[in-house]
Amino acid sequence: MRSSRSLWFLVTVVALAAPARAQKLDKDDKKFLDDVKPILLPDEEKTYKKIKDKSDRQEFQKSFWARRDPNLDTADNEYRAQYEKAKAEADAAYKVAGQPGSLNDCGRLYIIFGKPDEVKKEGTESPAMRAPETWTYRDRPGFTFQGGQVQMALDGECKLPPGTFSDQLDRLAANRILHPNIDYRTAKDGKLTKLVDLLPKPSPARTLLQTPRQDFPVQSQALFLKVQDGGTAVLGVVRAEAGALPVEDVGGRKVVKIVVAGSAEDASGKEAAWVERKTVAEVNADGSIAAAFRMSLNAGSYSFKAALLDEKGSKGSVASSTIEVPDYGTGDLGLASLMVLRDVVDLPGGSPDSDAPFAPFQLGTAQLVPFGTSVLSKSDTPWFFYQAYDLKVDEATGKASGLASVTVLKAGGPAVANAPPVPLETPIAGSAVGPVPLAKYEPGKYTVKLTISDKVAKKEKVQEVSIEIKP
């Protein structure tokens, strides 16, 4: 009996010590490799095939896409969606010998670079065979070429010549990795480290936007400008009393080191954009500080949050509002936000300080300095800035013909001041009216009214902003 028990114990120990058998790649694992082959790096493929555990391979897949995600703070992976769309198009357009198009060089080029600017077909002896092609790509966002373009010869099987551009595709695919710190390291237990443990921790500003609080009163504004591609730049201004934050004396100036941040959610609750930046804000004569940030948004309605916190992140506040982002891509007469500015400053050499509180408000060689509030004092001398877009050009003269006028009205009453009308002769035009001394105005509420007339298109647009003057 004693001998039998000893034998049983020995067998048990041997069974427990036996290593777990590696799980072979199943059809789903192999499908993943095929699906991402156009952008899969050789080292990634080698690592994936060595992984023994199915759950680790699934964790690898999460990290694979996270490495290429342009915004880790949103639930969606915009690059993955873009990739899968391009892959489906390549599979259909460049299928050769029964193989999906994404598995050949034609498909890989299409996925990485996009559609070629020009395709030249060569002759072929058989109409049943695919003709060789020469693809031309010209400079485009994210890719520039020596001489402004590159040409690639693809044979009837959609293959590039060996040792030419084909050898560079891995390097170009590697450029899609935006977060190299997310890798495929193993933990102490030999398992692949989970993605959640590799992701960067949210900054204090990011945390504040996600879980808003009010450590001190804060105000915000959202102002809109058209950008070159017809989209909208949202300029957020955040303002607070300096006494709520640590004030320092730097060269005789009172300043506060702060972080400003903003986020916008669309009607479905999905975050459309977020941004944060550090800056040093000077304390104004009224004891306030203000700074700005910029983000790009499509036209529509958004829940908008603007945050301000001290550099160390110990104290912060969030202001929330709903904004309507205008559509500047229609080609019709459009207006930027009518802005109430503290100052308009000419930049020496046209070069702004990117860390300055209002760097996002640089237009050309001018630095706009917004108040960040609609409540002004009689000692203030504001500027009123405007821009008009897409004025129609007269075919006979080659110029636009418009007129801009700015009027200040007592709330519910008549006009109390009129700026001289300004002619507009270009499709995009603007100016700043000021400085306007408020000492002569009685305390109370006023409306600043902008009227833009497009004489060629025979259209007129009006925009108003309310201000209050305190003693």
C-alpha cells in the first residue's frame, strides 16, 4: 500500500510539471494575418506566429490596431475603419488569379497611398490577361516624392519589379505606427501584456474633461473660422480669476502656469475631437487670466467642454455649453464669428510664439487677443473683428464687390455708433474695427451688429454679438 501511494504521488507531480501544449493557429488566427498582410511588419508576423496561447493572440490583435490608432481616447479606431474600406476596394479592383487584390502589390499600394493620380495601361498579347500598368502618384498629404511624383511599373500579376519600390513598402507601412510604446512584450507570467496595461495614462486635463468639476468659477467661448479645406476651426477661449490659481512674479509680470483643454461630443454622444495645451497666462488689469485652444470640427451641433487647470493639475474647472458649428463648405456667403478682442497685435516677422496663451488666434501676421467674456468695463477699448467668405467674383472685373458695416446699438434701442463702411473686393475678406473707447458709453447691455452685403450675388448676411458694459 505504501509503495502504491508513493507511485501515485510521483505520477501526479510529473503530470503537473508537464508544460502546456501550444495552441496552433486556427482559421481565425490565419484570417487575421491575411486581413492585415498589407500593413503587417515582418517582426509582427514573426511574433504572432510564435505566440502559443489563443488568448494572447487575441490580445496581440488589440495591440496591433491600437499602435495605429490616431486617437486612443475615442472608442473608434479611425485608421482601422479607413484601412478596412480601402482593403475591400482593393480586393475587388485588383483581384488576380483568384487571389484578393489586397494580397498583391497593386492592392498594397492602393491601401497605403490611395488611388493613383494616373494609370497608364500597356499592351498585352491576350485579352484574358491583365495588362501591365504604370501608376503615377503625385505629392499628397503624408507623402511627398522627389520631383513631386513617383511612377511604379506593375506587371500583369500586379507585382512590382523585385528590388525596387516593393522593398520600401514595409518602411511605409511602419510609418502608420503612431504609438511605438504599445508593443508585444510579455509579463512575468509569460503571457502577453494586456493592451490596457500598455495604454498611456490620461493626463490631468483629460481626466478633468472626462469627470468635470468646478474648483473655481470659469467662463468659456467657442468662436468659428473657416480653414483652407472649407472646414471649420473652433477656437475655444477659457477665462478665470487669477486669484483662484498660483500666481508667480516673472520679470515684474504676474503670470499663471496653466493647461487649457477642450472636447466636443456629437449628438450621439461620441467624442468628435479633444485637445489640450500648456501655456503661461499673464494676469490682466481686472485680475483675470485667459487662454485659447483650437480644434477642427465638421458642421453640426456639439456638446462643448472647455477646461482650465493649474500646471500641476491640482485645481481645475470645466465650463460646458452647446455649440452649432457652421458649414463653410457650401460655397455660399459665410461669416466667421464676430469677435470682441482685447487687442490686435502685429507679430514681429509674422512668427508667433506657439506656447503663447492665444497662439491659436494668429491670422497671418496678426495676433488676435480675445477677452473671453462679454462683460466689459468702461475703461476697456475693444476691437471688433470679422471675416466674410465666398463672396462672388464679378466675371467682368475679376473681383468681388461687397460692403461691411459695423454698428453698436443700445439693447432694445437705436444705434449709438457706426463704423465707416468697408469695401470688400476679394472672395475672403475681413477687418478689425477699433480700438473703441467705452468710456463714453453708459453702463448697460449693447448689441454689436455686423452686416455683410455681397453686391454681385445680391446677398446679405447679418451677425450680432451681445456685450455688457459695467461701470
